[in-house]
Amino acid sequence: ANRTGEYQKIRVSLLTTRKCTQGLTLLLFSNIAGYKAYQNDIDTLNTSLEVSTPVMYGYPRDQVLMVEGGETDNALENDPATTRSSGGEYLVFTGLVSFDPNLNLVPELAKNWDVSADGLTYTFHLEPDAKFHNNRPVTADDVVYSWERAANPETKSDTVVTYLGDIKGVEEMRAGNAEHISGLKIMDAHTLQVTLKAPVPYFIMKLTYPTGYIVDKDNVAMGVDWYRTPNGTGPYRLTRWEEKKMKVYELFDGFYGAKPKTSAIVTLMYQGTSKQLYEQGMIDYAGVYSSDLVRFTDPTEPLSAQLHSGVDLCTSYTTMDVTKPPFDDGKVRQAFALSVDKEKYVNVLMNGAGLPAKGLFPPALPGYSLESKGQEYDPDKARALLAESKYNRDMPPITFTISGYGSDVSNRISGLVQMWEENLGVKITIQNIEPSHYQDAIAAGKHGQLISEGWCADYPDPENFADILFHSETEMNRSNYSNSELDVLLENARVEKNVTKRMEMYRQAEEIIVMDAPAIFISHGMSNTLVQPYIKGYVQTPMGIPLERYLSIDSAVLNGE
């Protein structure tokens, strides 16, 4: 209608084009007379419109992987020697070995290696073409420097004994009783001999963890913020870091291994949720939270065909510090374990995005037992055990330490607390610790009697769970649990050569841990990821794998051809 309220006809030109993940619509309209007057101009504009492949950060879109991530101001979490979670380190740094998407152990900086007949000595032959991003050759001296730096007490690595501690002399150096790692011997510029304390079969798999990554001595000497301009050995170089916005990793042309299939990786930070960025075509894959799982598993949802799902080698659990009342009493621990309805937790609080945990080991991990029943939900028995404990119902104040901000509490945590309060009549206070410094606080003992934790396999061996988390002398034993019978069993399992017997020993160890309850094993995770249809080579791996180097982009699908 015009200003006088009279209706008149109009003519509309609507042109829509799509290129890559973005669409463009050109809408032109006018009254009939006006449209005819500009008919030639409109036709020329429509026919001359050309949409080309966009350029992202200097590269064609089909050469850039777009992902979502975050950052931390905690220097320890940005340093391979001290980080407790592999972020972008695996793009920039490499170790002697790594896992491929099929969980095969493959060479990295070590071209190959020999193992002595007694299993105590490994001789690594380094890749002669390996170099740092400044083109300096990598030598055996760099490996020794990196590992001794991690073992130096001044570095404050809480992971070095866990992942390199099988090497003779690492524990002594970490304790400040030695200046060097006695088990390392440089044979020549590209040959390193490593001597172990005992012939453990999983040793080489531990070298895939960031603690074993190789760093450049001169780079580290630049100061506490050296990691912002890292001189690594990995397939990509970090070339741009805008705080709270993005990181840009560019392909390192001098990389010694098989060249990745994309020229750059861009990590967008704090620019929206993963789901939002994915639906806007801003990122190429995105994790799906349990709250969104119902939507994306619905076959009528257009994006359901892009959902990749799989079981993780992960276990979520609540640690109980056995040195702090009331959890110094085994009956109290068992009462808390029996008060958790794991089926309800998974089905309601996780929207079915997981499996109830009967024990420590996740399904698909060697040593997992289908026969294990664990601590089954039984609130009546739980109340009886609590009444039999030395605390009876006279409970001291209980604090539950979680990772979070301010007073924010997830529905999973509040659900657990509600179960304990309703079934046992206890009162629990939540303590939030800022995520970037959560692990520091836990390692320093600055936590309550209950700790929210989770563990995902770094390598597919039950030692990675039972021994690392519950042997009395390990740094990751946050429950401070000590059981001499368990220790002996775990120590014998480390060196047992018969695989069947070794797995049975770990099943026995798991049973001891579950029934003595230094922790409540709640759920095993499942990964759900949306992956754009133009991404080739994506595999839903059960462990954290440096997958980006194996991915490529199908230009035809990307461009909608």
C-alpha cells in the first residue's frame, strides 16, 4: 500500500547464490513502471554477479580448517611439560611417537627404535630430516634437554613422573637429588639410548603424552611467555594469537613427516557457542552437549546425518579424600557410593549421552569386565552403613570441589548432591574453582573432601587408570588412598609378560578399588560430534588423537557443486 492507503502492484527480482558455507541473496523491487525503467540495469546486475571462493586469513576456504576452542592465562597449561590436557600443543610440538586415528602407535621424531631382549633398553633413531620451525635440526640433545627440563623440580611438572617416570633417574631428578636423568645416553646426534627401571610394556605409549614433547632450549629461554611464540617441531606453526578471539596455525613446509592436507587451522575463541558457530558455517565440526543430543539424534532434524557418535575411553567419577573426615571411614565412602543412582544420572542428567559406570575401566579398554557389578544403587544399605560408621549421623561439614565460575553449578553436580542429601540426610557445600587453575588447586591439596574428576585414556592400557590414579605413590592419586595389597598387585602387573594373566590382575585391582571406594565411578562418556559434509577423513576416535593433520576439505562439496 502507498501512503494514501491504495494498493499497487510491484515487481520483484530475487537472486540467491551459494558458495562454500555462506549464501548471498540479492533482492530488488519496485512498482511496475519503475522496474521497467531499470530493466536493463537490473538484468546486467544479476548476470554480472559473481561469487568466488572466500579467502580466510590469507588462504582459500578449502585450505583452512575452522575449529572452536579456548585459551588460558595459566602458563603451566600452555607448556607441554606441565599441561594436564593437550590443547593446540600437538599441532605445534611433537614427541618421539604418536597415535594415528586407528590407535596405531606410529613414529614421529623417532624414525624407528630397537628394544633390548630384557625390555630395559630402548634405542631411538631420530628422523634425520626433523627440524624446528626456525629450521634448526632436531638432535638427541634436544630430547634430553626437554625431558630433563620436565624433570627439573623448578619446572613444577605434576605429570613428569607419571609419563616419564619409568626412565631410570627421572624420579631422582624430580625430587631434586640428581642434576641429570641417569637413564638417558646420547649415542650420536640422532641416536638416544633410554634405560628403564623395569621392563614395562606400556612405556613407549606414554611418550605420546605432551610431557614427552620436544621443545627448543633457546625458545624457552625467552621468558615465561615463550609459549606465545613457540618454536616447535610439529606440522603447524602458531603465527597469530589474538586474545579471546583467535589463533592461527599455518602449515610448516619443513615438517619431516607426511604433509597435512590443509594449509592452515584457525581456532575461533569466545565468538559464540560451538553449536551456533557450526550452524552459521563458521566452524567445520563441533562437539554436541548432552542437552542438545535429543535434537541431533532425531532423524527429522536436517543435521542428524552430520552427527558422528562413539564411546570414549573415559570415566567420570567423584574422588573422596580418605585422609579427611568423614571419608577416612570406609563405611561412609561405601554409603556415598551406594547412594548414587547411576542409571538415573545418565538417562536424566546426561540425556542418555553416556553409560552408567560399574567400575573404573571404560568399555573397550583392555581389562574391562562385563561381569563387574560395582557398587549398585541401594539407599537402604547406604543408610545402614552410615549408621554403622564411626560418625553415625554426626557428619562434619562436607565440601564438594568442582571446576566452575562463581556460584554456577551444573545440573549433573546438583543432581549428585541431591541424591546424597536425600538418601543420607547430609549437607554438602559446593566450592567452585576457576577452570584454568582448577588442576593446580587440586594438586596443591586446596580442595574439599569430595572432588569432581574425570579421566580419559592417554594410551589404551588399564595401567593408565588403575596404577596412575590409585597406587599409593603416584602423583595423580588425589584420594590419598593407600592399600598395600593393591600396590603389590599393580606393581606385579606392570612387568607381567603374560597378557591374559596381566589383564586378570587389573580386573582384581579394579575390584579392590571399587569395593573400598576411594572414588565413586559414575559414568563412561560418549562423544558426539557434528561434522560438515565437506570434511574428509574424520574419524570419531575414543582417545584424543592429533586428527587435524589427517583431514582435508572436498572443494566440490564445500562449494555446493
